[in-house]
Amino acid sequence: MTQTSCTSALISEEYRELNRTLHSSGCYGQRGDRWSNAVQLLIDKYEPQTILDYGCGHGALARHLGRHIAEYDPAIEGKETLPEPAELVVCTDVIEHIEPECIDQVLDHLQALTTKALFAVISTRPASKTLADGRNAHLIIEPWEWWEQKVRPRFNIEKIVVEPGEVRLVLTPRR
């Protein structure tokens, strides 16, 4: 596989296609609703007028909450248009899937899109899924301490839960 330069891109075309293949299998990008209780608590706290599900997959979060949520997923047809900023941005089980050479651009994008708060869940363990090229679907498998170095310059950490294999965060953007 060719190394991708992500000086301005959020995802390479090759990786977009690998993700489209996984999404079309029907068993990938289906579980956003598992975070609906946590997201509802943030809706109650921040009272956002706009919500964005960044890396929404097949849209399970919006369906479960029964409300309008803007959706962005570069590997889902009809959801690949770059989103507008939102007061609450949700990004669950997405960041660890980012190409390592694109992670800074994606985190900068998340910071620019978030006007009030970002709810992020980052897996710190290998995925159960494998890409068609043989790589683990989690391209970045790092402990919280590594992620903290990426997050802190861009966001204030309002809440953090570190568990084996996963970190859950409520972040506010630094400006």
C-alpha cells in the first residue's frame, strides 16, 4: 500500500474505498446508538441547536435519538460532504480508524467544527474487523497518554473516563 500524504486531506482515496467495502458488508458502522444515553446527557447539559455525528456510519445514533443530527462519513454515499460546524459534535469509535498520517488534520478539523463540546470515544485496542488489505481496522492503537498529547493542544478536557481498551471524553475546543 502506498503511503499517503495528508498535508490537507482528511482521508486518502485508497482508504476511503477500503472503508466503503467494510461498510457495505453490513456489519460495520452500525453501533452509534450504543452511545445515545451519553449523548442525551450532553444534549441536556449543553442544549445544542446543532449536533453533528462525525463518522456516523449508517446513522444509528440519529435514528435512536429520533432527532435531526447532521451526519458526516467520508465512506458512506450521501454523507461524504464536509460538514458545517455544530455546537455538539459526536465522534465515537472513529478516531482510531484514521490514517496515522492524517490524524493531525482530522483532529484540527474536529476542533474547527466543534463550537461547544465534542464527545469522543477512542478505542485503545485492536478492532475485531480487518481491512481488505489485511490491516486491523484500528489503524492507530495507542494508550491514552499518546492520545492526550494529540488532544490537549486542541481541546480542554471537561470529562474523561479511561477504561481498559477505551477512553471516553467530553472536550471543549481551545480557540
